[in-house]
Amino acid sequence: MATPTYNTTRSVPVERKTLMAGYLFGAPLGDLGWFASLLMGLASGMAAFFAATFVGIMSILFWNAAGHHADFTISYRLVGLPVGATVMVLALGYLGMLWARRISRK
């Protein structure tokens, strides 16, 4: 026999986790070690590179369909690489700051 489920409301208010407290979408960024921070920073830079390159390729595709001629390597050199490097540097700086702050408190 299955146990019944009851719809109850919470009596304790839910605490919102914000970016300034070291949380991003509920993930505790302030609790990451140096290796996890390094991996997260590199992964975010790579994700930004691939997303920006995709947007650049699609933009050049529409530009070429309109009758112009542009080389698709522009999307890598002028769009993907600068965006990916910028996001990676910002992410590594932010995660490194959180890691250093946590280490200095101990």
C-alpha cells in the first residue's frame, strides 16, 4: 500500500542564494577548490567560444546569402576567440577571487 502524499506549505521561508553570496544558479561557487575553479573557468571560456563562434558562423551565413562574400574563418578569429578569452579571464578572475577569499579566512 502506497503512503499518501500531502500538499503542505512551507512554514520556514526559503533563503534566496544570490551571486554576491558566492552562488550562481544555486551552485556554491565559493566552496570550490582551486582545481574545480580552474576547470569551471576553462569550461566557461570554451562554452563562450563555441557559442560565439556559432553565432558568428550563422551571421556570416546570412551575410553570404544576401549576396556578399565573407570567409568563415572570420567567425573564429574575430568573434569566437576574443569572446572566449574574455569570458575565460573574467571567470578565472572571479572564481580565483572567491577561492583566495575562502583560503584567507581559514
